[in-house]
Amino acid sequence: MPKISAQPPLQGSLLDQPRAGSNLPEFSVAEISRLLKKTVEDTFGQVRVRGEISECKFHSSGHIYITLKDDTAVLAAVCWRGQAGKLGLKPETGMEVICTGRLTTYMGQSKYQLVIESMALAGMGALLKLLEERKKKLEAEGLFDPSRKQELPFLPDVIGVVTSPTGAVIRDILHRLSDRFPRRVLVWPVAVQGEGAAVQIANAIEGFNALPEGGEVPKPDVLIVARGGGSVEDLMPFNEEIVVRAAAASFIPLISAVGHETDTTLIDFAADIRAPTPTAAAEMAVPVRADLLAQVMDDGRRLWDCLRRALEDRRERLMLMARALGDPARAIEPLAQRLDEKAERLTLAWQGYFERRLGRLLEAVGKLRHPRDVLALAAQRLDHLAHRIESGWRESFLRKQHRFEALGPALEHLSPRNVLGRGYTLVQNAEGHVITRRADTKRGDKVRIEFQDGATGAMIEDD
């Protein structure tokens, strides 16, 4: 219990005089709340509390508000923003955890709460349950699908290693690579356990994938994510979602080599292949150079033996065929004789054909006229044709002339002006058209009257 001072209180002090008839001191709400806060914090300045998270709220301010419970009670807890990022564990509803911190009171709501400074899973069972649930979640998203797996290159030029730069793991990998087949190795140093390790590992995997092709820093052909053995808690960074997702999204083939052969982490399921140890990962990454040389030499020897045997077999078969065929010269001799006979007959046939054609040509030449005779005959025919054309044209012209001369008196006889001498006249309107009917005129029209000896104008006076 807190001790109460026996000195007379001053005006406005935390402790007032006891009322008449009572020896109990009187407190204000704030006074008693502060006394309780001090008592709780002094008594429970550092405690560890085990319980199940029944409610977990991540506030926009960065603080985490948690409710812990067991079979009979509940306890409010808070983790301030500055400490939330250092927990190394993301609280989730249903987790059984052990929280370390201090008890305090919240005067605004008259309740007490635990201020969490660190948090750990309560027991191996809780941790394994968390990992199993996380595995089911990621597996349901298809991150562990075998169809996503990539084949490792047979002989990579560059190998990227994500691990601690100071541990025995990187030395074992480099030593094993040197023994088997020396390759260029790029090490991306990261923390492999503790706070922030998961983020560093994920950033390293993504960083290797982001390297440009043909850049100053070569892009690896294969990645090895490795660390030595440890407890389940030590290997937790390789179970974090951020690391598993980065491994599953890697375009570069990735080998997971975390812990010993009996250790299993979630990155093993997302990687393209799992190695039981970091040394085994190096063996998977490259073949043995000496074995390759021996195999090449053995293949060369076997190839030469096969070629030699094939040549010998072909030679034997050729000799057998030669014996079966006999002497080629003897087979060709009768054919050559037949060719000579055919050539002689062909020559005689061609000579006879040429002589017949020549005779027919000479016979045709004898029947042909000399070009001078042909030209003279053509000239005679042309003169005769020209004379006929000239005679025909002259006769046609004379006929046309006679017909034209005969039409003159007829036209003169039919002319309307011939009747003017007998007292007739020719009446025309102003446009020069001949008027033949009275209906074609009206009063006031001007007309032209043509007589035998001339013409005069007139005007129509009657309708």
C-alpha cells in the first residue's frame, strides 16, 4: 500500500483533511488514479505474460492494440509505434504469445494495460501451428506449384549468393565451387536471423533479379539463398511471407539451402530446388570439372572407336560387293561396242537425211522466178491498175458533171421568183420568213413585199 504523508496538507494539495466524524482521507478521482498508476507501475515494472491474442488492431498511427486472454481473464495491451517494428513477429488473432513489458493504468478509462516491449510465440506448438497456417495460405495462392519451377542451368557463368558475409556458409560454398568448377560468385550480404533479416533477404533476391542484362554488374544465372543450421526461431526469417514471395517471383533459378538436411522452411517450397545443406547447393549449381573433362575424353575415345569400326565395316562390305559385281571393264566392253554401232548408224542416217533435204531444196530453187522477173510483172500490173483507176475516175467525174448541169434548169424552173413576172409577189415578215397564211399576220406588223423588179416595205392595217 502507498504511504500517506502525516504532514498537514496545503491548500490544493493531493490530500484533503478528513471530514468530521471520519478518519478516512478523501481523494479526488485524479488523485486516486495517479496513486493507483504509481502503485501498479512500481509493483509490476517488468513482467512476462502468456496468453492468446483474441483481438489485434493496427492503428494508423503505427501503434498496435492487443487483447490477451486465457481461460478466465482478459488483459488489454498496447505496443507503441517505436517498439512495434522491433518485435520480430507480426501479431495475429489466435496466436499464443509471451509478451514482456510493464503494467500501467490508463486514467482516461480507469483500466490497466500491458505496455509490450517484446513478443515471442509461446512454445514450439504455437510456432509450428503458425507456420502450417502460413504454408496453407501461400500454397493456396499457387506459390508452391511445381509448374512454376525452373530448371537450373547446366554451367552458369555467374552465381549469386544471398547469405551472411562472415559465416562459415559462404566459405563452404566458395570452397566447394572452387573444387568442382570455379565460377564467378556475387555475394549479397544480409542478416540471416533477427530483426530486419527477412526484409534484407527479400531485397537481395529482388535486387539480383533487377540487375540489367549486360550491365556493369553481371546478372547471375542462378541464385543460392543459404544459412547454417539453427533453431526454428533462428530460421524464422526464411518463413516470412516477404521472403517466400520474393523467391517465388524470382526469374533467376533459385536454390534454397537453409539449415541442415532435417530443417525445413517455407522458402524451400517456393524455391526451384532445395538443397539439404549450403555445400550441397554449390554441388547442385555446377558440375565437376574433372568429371566433365574425363567424360569428354571418354566420349572422344568412344567416338573414334565407333568411327574406326564403321569404316572397317564399310570397307568389308565394299570388298564383298566388288567381288560380287566382277570386273567392271568386262561389263562395259559390250556396251561400248553397242555404242559404236549406234553412233555409226546415226552418222549414216544423218547423212542420208541431209542429202534428201538438199535435193528438195535444189528442186524448189529451180521452180522459183528471178526477182527481176517478179518485179517487172508487178510493175506491169501496177501500170494497168493505175490506167484503170484513172479511166474510171474520169468517167465518174463526167457523169457527175452531166447530172449537175441537168439540175440547173430544173432548179431555175422551180424557183418561186419565176412566177413574179406573172403578177405574183413574195411576202416576208420582219424576220425574213415567208408568210403563206393570213392568220400569220396581225394589225401593225411590218412586212416586206418582193416584186419582179424589186421589193418594198408595208404594214398590215386590217386584222
